[in-house]
Amino acid sequence: MSSNNQVNIKCAALAKIVLHSARWSHLAVNGVLLGPSLDAGKTSELEIVDAVPLFHQQLSLAPMLDVALNMVETHYRSKGLQIVGYYQANEHVKDVVPDFVAMKITEKIAENYDSACLIMLDNRKVCLQMESNPLIVSQVTQDGKWKNRDKSCVTLESRSLSSVSELLQKQVHQEIVDFDLHFDDISFNWTNAPINDLINSFVAA
Amino acid sequence: MIGLKFEEVRDELRKWREDNSRQSEEVVDRWTYCLQHNKNKLGDERWMVEEQVFVAALDCNRMDIADQCLHSLAKKFPNSLRVAKLKGMRLEALEKFDDALQIYERIVREDETNSTARKRRIAVLRGQRRYVDAIKELNEYLQLFMSDWEAWQELLDLYLKEGDYAKAAFCMEELLMSNPHNAIYYTRYAEVKYTQGGLENMEIAKTYFGQAVKLNPKNIRALFGLQLSCEQIASSPKTTVQKKKEAIRVAEYASQLIKQRYAALSSPASTHGDQNLVESLSALTVGGEKTSRP
């Protein structure tokens, strides 16, 4: 288990999590985290490259979760990425405690990926001018318990907070697609390619 | 936004009222840039619009707009219980829950048949994250107002949040009885049964997903659900040979329909990608990593 390792989070991951939560701000939302397909034991750092929004309706139902996870794994395998964790933003603004759904799904992910992490979004830190990292990261420790990682061990890609703040100001969150939306109408593309392009242009600038 | 015509905006808000959809940011924008300067053109609809904008403003933490609307409504309808409820909602938005509850209790005392104030009480409990209390009070409410479908849906939502799938299934059964032609209800019920797991529940899931597909063949959730539940049935050691054959046949049928739906998407690039995804889904081996839900 990687209790001392750094966790590096790219702007795209932060952006997708925040935008997803902002679009359906009165509901709980969840999704999975993507990282490079490397053997976890061989790297000293966990890199979270992107996030894929899953649901904003019932988070605790199994069938669509099974379908979505399968689609995500298949799609990103060819791009050298795999599911390395799970994120959730609770419906209540002050609630950052993972519920049974979050624990269950992350444990399932951890079966395939030792360093799997669980990210809870601190809704109170989401605003139009974000100043501090709103993500609370936890991982399983040596003794099998879930523990919050210290803030000093978690780094965001530079300019992430300002970029995501700008995305919120421009109301980009109205465009983000998750699997619930995709299953309602499959012409909505859950890979969010246009938003990814926009995020990349911000970070490159 | 500036270019939106008054009539279009008015019609949009009417549609959102009818659908009961929560488009708070949009409603507040349209009020700010268009409607508030044209209030008098709304006629009788004005008061419903002000109420709608009030609630949307609370959602967006625009207390300035909310207070303006509330002031107009209170002036027009001085002793109205409906306006009193709005005052309660304002207090809820300010997290002054006890004060809000006092208002709702007064409304119920004055009018026992008032269901919205009772439901607001339950909303307060949910706002305070007292989910177990909210469930208890919602059950009591439904004893009195048993055909309130919005309330049954709220109860379903709360049970699912708490992981009580059996009680969630019961709520879904009530909703199905009221609405036996609603494909979404069939799908949702099937999803709950699937999540409960076990062969018997899986067979029920398969039946209800199948019914949802009959009611609406375009429902992709029902198609995926049908395929998955059949695969689960086929891979169970307790399934008879005949049922296994039938399950595999239905799974393949569902898989074909899904492939057709994705193939019909216009973009060739996404079609190709999605075809691969669908192939991978139907390649899930019977008896593979999928295990029955605990």
C-alpha cells in the first residue's frame, strides 16, 4: 500500500469533478478516476490524469454502474489508462463523508488496483474563484483501513484552480455529460472530448 | 441572452413550471435580463412566475431577487398560506430550520389538508441530513396522502440513499400500480431488484426490463439491463438448462438491439468506437467475473 506516496492530480481530473458537481449542484454525483496503466507497486507516485463522470440520479443502483465501468475500462485501455479510483460529491453542501456506495465501489476498484483512491469533493470550497484544493483524497493504509491523505501529499497541476474557476465563470459546467445523460440519450458523448480540449487549451496557455 | 424575446422567455418558464424541472440558474438569468422589466406584460401569470423565480433565486443564493419577489407576492396575497410556505422556504435557505418549522406547523394547524407544508417539514429534515427521521415522517405522511406520487418518489430516493433496497422496491411497486404504462418505472424497479441480487430477484429484474423494452424499445437502460440480468441468470448454478438457454437467447437479442442503436448514431468515428464498446459488453463471459450481488 502506498501510504507515503505522492498523489498528483491533473487539471482535467479536477475540472471534470468540479464541473460535474456544479451542473447538478442539488444532487449527489459520482464518477471514476483515470490513471496510467502501470503496475501500482512499481511507481512511487499515483497520477490521476482524468475523471469520468458517471451518475447524478441514483448512485446506489448496480446495473448501469456495471455497464458504465465496463465501457470506461474498454474505451481507455487502448489509451494506456485504467480506473484508479472513484470520486463523489454529496448532495448536502457540508457533507464530505463517503457513504456505503462510495466505500463499496472504491473497494471494488481496489481489487484491481492497490493504490486506488477515494476522492470526496468539499463542496464548500467550490466557487468562482477557487483558492484551495477542494478534493479530499483517501487511500487504504497498510492495516486495511481508509485514511485521508495529508494535504501536503496531494498536488494539483499548476494553474488548475484558476483554470477550473474560469471554466465555472464561463458556465462550461452546463455542457458536461455523464453516463446518466448518455443513457437518457446516447447521442450525448460521455467522453466529454470538447471539454477536454478546452481544459488542455487553458493549461497550455 | 439579451436577444431573447419576451414571449419566448415567458413560454420557456411556463414549460419548466409544467415539467417541474429544476433550471434555477436559467430562471434567474431570464428574470434578471428580461422578465423583471416586463412584469406587467405577464398578466395573471405574473404571480406564478414570481413564485417560480423566488424558488430559483433561493437555489442560486440570490436572496436579493428572492426578497423582491416575496415582497410582491406578500403584498398581493396578504394572508395566503401559500406565501407563508414561501417565507418558510426562505428561512430554510438561510438554515433557520426551527423558524421554518414553526411556520409550517402553523400552516398545518390552520389547514389540516395542506400537504405542501407537511412535505416542507420533511424537506427540512433532509436539509438537516436527518434521513432516518425524514423517512419516518414521510411514511406517516403517506398514510394520510397515499396517492401522492411525488412523495412516493421521494421515499424511494431516501431508501436508496440508505441502501434499503427492499423498502425501495416496495415504493416502486406502489408507483407501478399507479402508472402501469410507465417504462421508466419498470426500468427503475428492475434496477432495484437487480441490485438486491439473488436468482429470484434477477428473474424479476429480467421480466421488468423486458416489459420496459416492450413499452419503449428505445430505452437503452432497459436494453442493457435486460442483457445483464439474462447473463446473470445464465451464469447462476441454480438455473435450469432450459432457462439458461432462454436467458442466453434474450441476452443476445438485447445485445443486437443495443448495437443497432449505437450504429444509428450519426458520427462514424463514435459509431466505430462505440461498436467496440458494445462488442466488449456482449463478450462478458457467462460465468465470468460477474457475481451475484450480496
